[in-house]
Amino acid sequence: MDFIQIFILAVVQGLTEFLPISSSAHLILVPHFFGWQDQGTAFDVAVHVGTLSAVLWYFRHELIPLYQDWQTSLVKRETVGDSMIVWGVLIGTIPVGLTGLFLNGMIHDLRSPIIIATTTIVFGLLLWYSDIHGSKHKSEHLLTMKHVIIIGIAQAIALIPGTSRSGVTITAALLLGYSRKGAARFSFLLSIPVIILAGGLETLNLVQSPEIINWSTLFFGIILSAISAYFCIVYFIRLLDKIGMQPFIIYRLVLGIVLLWLFI
């Protein structure tokens, strides 16, 4: 991989991991359009580490108080402060973890441009519907267990390429009455264990493969994806109330139509 390829793929991963436009779809499509060879498992692990570090840094002032509330809730056996957010992140990860564990091979077979085009359009329209019809009055601090389970199931659907993990979880949260910022913030927190699980699975595959590791490539991948992901989170949340979801919906529809036109 030359530096241009490293730069483009790392920045694409950093941006699309948190925007509702599907990172998996773009990491499949970008090499396809440029005629590049697959970037390999090691690079995928590196850019996941980068995006994980970005979301941890963004929530750095909130993670310790959240953990303390959760720890207190374990002792008292009742919801304390914002402990429900932590329980939501943990329980909301179970559906995607089980789905990835038992259906990983089947999901890998879905990495085709036609499927990506279809899911890009369909879930883009669902995002549009939720953004128009959701009441958008609740923050992430008002999470309920029922809503956590629904959002967690929605996240599992995002294993299908083109769906977008952030997109489908934000869609579900908007339909349940959460504000754009509340939906986005919980979606980003929900990404932490998912990225750890995905990175762990890819690391396991890396250990078992004969792939030669270029450490400088991985280093640049981590740094670039971390920087792009952090600024993506900051400005996405900051601009949500001003721009809404419409630019991302339009992008998804245009991308999906172009892909259908190219591959049918």
C-alpha cells in the first residue's frame, strides 16, 4: 500500500464509521473503484483501533462518571444516575455479538455491490422516515430497557454491508422518540464494544493468517483514522440540529442509484 491508498482508506474509515452512510460499504467499494487489492486484515484492525481511540477520547470526561454510576447500580441493584446508559451499551451489544458469532460466514457472502446498493437505498429511506416522523424529544439519559433491546436488534441488522451501524441505530432511536443528538450520542457509545469485538475478531484472523505486517502502514492507518473519526464525531453532533439527516439521506440515495446503474 502506498501512502495515498493508506490515507484514503484510513480517512474513509474514520469518517464513515460514525456517519450514517456505512463504513463497511465504503471499505469494500473504494478499493473496487480504484482497482486496489484488498487492504488486508492487519490494516482493518489498525483503522478500527483508530476509530475506537477517537470515540473514547471524545467521551473521555463522561466515561468515568458513567462507570461509577454503573458500579453503584451493581451494588444497590437498581438504576443509579446514568447507569442505564452503560447497561444499554452492554445489553445492546448482545444481539450483534451473537449474530456475528453464528452468522459470520453468511454475512461475508453478502459483500456484493448490488446488496450494498439495495441496503444503502432502503435504509436511507428508513432514516428519512424516522427523521421526519420521530418526535425527537428524549435524550439518551431517558433510555429504557425495551428501547435498548430494539436499538440493539437494529444494530445487529447493520452487519449486512451497506446498512450502516450508526445509521440504523440512529434510525431506531429516532423512531422511539429520541432527539438527533441523543440518538447519535448513544449510537457512538454503543459503537465502543462493537469496535472492540470486530477488532478482536480481525486480530484473531490476523494471528492465524500468514500475512506479512508492515508496521509503518498500520501506524499511519491508526493515526489518520483516529483524527478523521474524532473530527467527524465533533462536527456531526455539533451540526445535527442545523442540517438534520437530509444530506446523508440524499448521499445514500445517490450512491445507491449509481451503484445499481453501474452493476446491473
